[in-house]
Amino acid sequence: MGGQTWPAGIQSTNESSHPSGETPKVVFSTTLDRVDGNARLARSDPADEVEALKAEFDGDLSVGRAGLASSLTKLGLIDEYWLLVCPVVLGGGTPYFEGATPLDLELLDTRPLGQGVIYLRYRRLR
């Protein structure tokens, strides 16, 4: 999470994003002074932080901000992409893949989630 998405996570009732949930959170921010709940504040280089997290935790790490995801994509640090395609057309927003080189991906899973939302899971081929 980033400094802009962290307040939204506080308002969320979804355990995976709510700061009081059991899932550990890392908030990347240069503007926040502190975070609450089961979270820690990261001010270091995202690539260094992700490498430290991979060494510290078993399992998946999730990225919940387009700018951070874009940076990690450019650095080759994302192994799988779990995408939700929503039936909404927007005239703007922050692209997840801005400036990224083309990626070779293998489709692992796809399923409808209701209300027109489709879940897509891809693995990056190296």
C-alpha cells in the first residue's frame, strides 16, 4: 500500500486490506510519519524492500498500488499478475504497466466473479 491507499484500507472491511487484519502490511510512503495496525512503514527503495520481504515471508506478496506495481514490473520483481477486469470504461487513471517493456505471460487461471468482473491470473515467463 502507499500513502494514498492506506487511509482507504483503514476504512475497508476486507481483511486483506484492513490494517487490523492478521495479514502483515507494508506501506510505502514518503509522506506518512507512522502507520497503525499490523503494518510497518517502508521508506527504502522498493526493490530492496521487496527482496527483504521475499527473504522474510513464505508465500505470496500482493501489491495494491498501480505506481508501485509499475515500478516493480520494470525491475522484473513480479512473478505473477492477478488481474481483475471490471466492466467500467475510464478516461484516465494510473496505468499498471506504464513504460514497461513487453512481457511474455502464460495464462494460469480465469474465472468470472460476478457483476461482469473477470479474474485473470498470469505467470511471467522468463
